[in-house]
Amino acid sequence: MINIDSIDSTDSGSPTYSTYPKVKGATCAIPLNSSNSANLPASGESLESVEMNAAEFFAGDSRGGYNLPSTPYLWLMKRSSGLTRASSIVADVARENSLPHDQVRAALLDLATWGLIELLPTPIYSTLTHRENINQHEINNQTRLSIERSLITHRSPDGGVAEWANRAEHVIAIMGDTRIARNLLPLLTSSGFTKSSVIALPSEPFLLGAMDINGLSVTLEHLGKSKALHHRELIRHSHISGATQLISSRKSDLIIATTPPAPDQIQEWQSEGITHIAVSDPIRAEIELSYFIQPGLTPCLRCIALHRRDALPPNLSALSLSSGRHELPVAAAALVAALLASAVENFYQANRPVSTTSQLINLLEPALAPGVRRWNFHPECGCVDVRRRALQR
Ligand SMILES: [Zn+2]
């Protein structure tokens, strides 16, 4: 698929326009043929169609786009609502313009190839328009889903249908009794990761206190409330799907540690092969977000701790250990939670890429490019053996 942005070769950010896209006969990301009538064409998010004159129109956005003949392209764009099958649209446009079927089908494929329409495998919306009793709850769900889709669609050729559906499959455990955790929980459940939960440890306080107020999901009115009850309510009030059984008894496939985990926890996750990501204690104004640690594939958190220890004089090596619970100011806690939620979305859509680079976020100037730190396996860490065994298989 051609990315319209890629035709903009200037660094000035000024828009570029192309009269007819050069690529003819290129293959589309999703094949469209007569036997595959379930494709539902939908106009791309953030794209506009502007009629220039009776014969020509512009399709694109403020950064660039294409001038195209209105017949049959504009006719096709206008009918691409994500609810009507490709075969019906092609038949209608061919009949109304007295054009050969094949020509109209080829034009529809052109639009998909150029990224102006998406070919959805299934409707992203439920068949809302075909039902008599639409309640407010469903309308709210559709509105929220369309906003979530508006971002996913920029990296998924199917309008985000598969990625959205896939999110509900993952069982995610958030560890750490923190402001970040209680922001992250509703962010994940609202973003379609409906099987997310905060795992409390017996050593943690049972009730919400002043240090838990994060300005978003915990406010003054929640002081003294049971954390477990509040977490359940956050899930119930934030998810989109309408499902009631959200917490799965299945083992977590991802753990997000919002504070540095204890050595026995790291050991447990490593031996069970559970992917995890961790946030460091803040040091000065910086926190370090680890990469997604995949046991056997990437250096583990213990490897990182051992490398840190090695870098310190022997009599100061205790400085490399976590110093306990630190809370972040509300904006920083919200920022870290949002970064984690975006990282999780990206990890699952990008087919679990293997990275060994952690990111250092400056909480005072978070828009600066993060510092990066690449980590290696530590020879003293037992996870090297896990890796060796994995490589031998
Ligand atoms: Zn290790």
C-alpha cells in the first residue's frame, strides 16, 4: 500500500500533491475478487474528498493527496462507509455510470492500494444501522470505538479490525501499588485490553490513601475506599465491549511492573516464561522504561541489576537496589501510564519484536527524545542458561 506521506519528500512540511498516482496495477494488501465479497470498503480516517470541478476531485489531507477523476473514484469513495460489501458498491457504480464491471473493480483496488480506502474484513461497527432498538449504551460504545480506531487505522491495512479484536485476547497483570498502576488500568481496559487487572500484594495497604491520589482515576472522594473494590470499578466503568466477565482465570501473558519487582518475582516470571516490562525507580528527574523482557530471548531484569552493580564501587553496590516505593507527581504518573499503554499496544501489533534497549524518560522535559540504554546478558545471571537451552531447541 502506498503511504501518502511517503510522496512528501520535502523537509519543510509543505503539502505535496500528485495528479495521478504513478502506481498502476499494484497489488493491494487485501485481495479483492469476486469470491471474496465480504470486503467492506471504508474511506480512510482523516482523509477528505474535495470536489474541484465536475470532472475532478481531490482525495487526501492537509499534508498531501491525489487529484483524481470523479468517475468512478469519487462515486466509489462516497459509498465506502464500511457497511456495504465491495461487490454491491462495484455493481452500483458500474450501473449508474454505464462502466464495465472490471474497470470499476480495478478503480476500487486502486483506491485501496493508494491508501484512500480500507477494505475491512468485517464491520468495525456492529450492524448498528440495521437494528431497531439502539440503546444509548451501544451508541456510546460505537462513538468510543470509532475514536480508538482513528489511530489504529494508520498502521493496519484492515482499518484496525484485527488489532482491536486481538487486544481482548491478552491477559495483562499490572504489578505495583502505584499511581501509575491505577492510571494504567483504565487506559488499558478502555483501549480494548479488557482482561487487565492490578495484582495487589498482601504487604500493600488495603485502602486508598493520600499518596494514591493521581488526579485521574483516584481523587479525594476515593480516600479510604478499598483498593480491590476500586480496581474492579475502574475496569467496569472503562471498558468498551460490554462484556461483564473481564478477568480471566488464565495465566497472564504480560506483566507490567510499575515499580522494580523483587528478585523472587523476577525469578518466577523468568521460569514461567512470562513477558514483562518494568519501570525503574525515579533517579533525579529520570525514569527508565525497560524493553519487553522475553525470557530466553532478552537479558532479564537481574542481568540489568548485575550490570548496574558492576558499574558501582564494591562498597556502594547496594545503591543499585530499588529503594522502595516512590510516587510520581500526577502529570508524570499520567505520562508514564500513557507511555506504557502505548508500548503495550505497539508490542502486540508489531508481532512481539525483540528489543534489548530501554528508554530513559526525562520527566521534566518528556517531549525530548528519550535516552536509550542497550543491555546485554550478564555472565553471572542464570537466565543465560535459559537462553542457551532455548537456542539449542
Ligand atoms: Zn538475566
